[in-house]
Amino acid sequence: MEEHSCKNVNIRHFLQLKDLTKEEILYVLKRASLIKSKFKNYETHMPLHDRTLAMIFEKASTRTRVSFEAGMYQMGGSVINLTNNDSQLGRSEPIEDTAKVISRMVDIVMIRTFDQIRIEKFAKHSRVPVINGLTNEFHPCQILADIFTFLEHRDSIVGKKIAWIGDANNMSYTWVQAAEILGFTLHFSSPADYKMDSSIVGNVSSSYLKQFNDPREACRDVDLVTTDVWTSMGYESENVKRSKAFADWIVDDSMMSMANSDALFMHCLPAHRGEEVTASVIDGPQSVVWDEAENRMHVQKALMEFLILGKL
């Protein structure tokens, strides 16, 4: 009997936000709303019964593991959790070989790793969908959750203005993709030595991306202010240097006052109160960070359902 090829053209991966079309993103967000409603009403929703998710963590995480694991169990499936010590991805054997083996035994894979090229190489040789749980370059699941949270609180994001205050990191690069796909404007502000890498962000129209030297100006008249820690995982040796460079980029009440009066505040967490954001902002009335954190689980459930089963 002829062996099935691992290069199934029908397999959909989610390695960057732009792997989905605008229509597909809106579909996933609509499903997330339904799935969350059922969750809140204790209604069983198990379309992934007998399906198995493999999670590979080369970077540790609390929220990513809990949201994917709890979500898969709630959808009726099972979960295998592999840490860096368990999998030795690309160390004890080539990534290509690991992908070929693991994808014969499970129905979907989530990977949280370092360089984007690692997850792309895995996906190229996988027989099942692969989800980016975070790489150095992109964090698409988090931005899906952030957009879903914005929709819950403020309806459509089309034509809105979003301020990113802080480092040019996987979050900000994914926000740029979201702006292009969904039709809103990202205001980006960081210190001079931490601007966006043009090789990652590409050639983006000023309709979707505006860069500011002054973080307060970046927040002027926006509908959402969002930030992240100044030192991402893997850059801990730069912590002292970054703390000095980003000293004027702390999101405080004064900065929030530049935004629209009904503007929201988001942070993907974990947060360092007194560094990238003050306690008065993250724990204040404009903050929706706890809804944002919970919504990771709901959008990821909808995403896994879509990648495995397609549109229902």
C-alpha cells in the first residue's frame, strides 16, 4: 500500500497571523464567541473528541500551556505536553525527523520556540496542522485573543487606532500584520535603538503603520493602548540596558490621558508593575487584561477546531 505523503496540501498551519485570510480570522473570532458563550453557560462542546494535541515547549509558559491544555480537554480531546528536556527538538534528531514522527501520532501540534525558522521547518514536514504558540518573531495566538477582546468591549476594530508602546518584538510585528489584514492603524513607539526590523515587518503602508519617537504622541486619540515587558525571554542579559532605554516608555495615567476617554489598555502578561506599566493603569478601569488572558483559551479552541475540522 502506498504511504501517504506528509505534504498534504489540505493541511492548514497557523505560523503567522497572515496564514489566515480576513474572512477566516473573522470566522475564528465568531466561533470563539460561540464557544465562550457555551463555556460560560456550562454547555458541553466537544467537537474534538478523541483528537490529540501535542504541545512542544522550548520556551516555558504559564498562560500558553494552561490555555491550550484546558481548551483541548474542554473540546473533548487529549493533550501531550513535551518540554525542552522531553523533546530535544533539533538536538537528538533533526527537526524534520521529529515532525514526521510526532505528526503520525497526534492530530495537531502547538510549538513555542525561538526562531521562526524552527517552527516553519517543523510544519513543512508535518502531516497535521501546526500552531505557533510564540516565536521570537511572531505571537499570532495572543493577537487573536487581543482582537477578540477588543471586539467584545468595543465592537469592530476596523478603522480604529491602536498604540503599541515599547519594544519591537513578536507582539508588535503581529499587530502590524493584523492592521494590514483587518484594516486599522497601529501607532508604534519605541526608543531609537529598538525600532522595528524592516526585514520582518516588510513594506507597510502608512495607512496601517505609523511610527512615533514620542510615546505620548503615539497614544493621542487612540482606541487601545497596549504594551509588553521591556525584556523578552532570551534577552535577560540586556535587562539593565533596556530599563534605562525604555524609562520614558512606561504606560502611566498621563500617557493614557492622551488616548480617547474610552480607550482600553491591554498587556499580554506577565506584567512588571512600575516598569512598562504602572499599577494604576493595569489595575485601573480601562484595563481589560484579565479578559484578554482568559480569551487566549477561547480563541485557541476556535482555532484548533478550524484547523482540524474546517468551517462548521
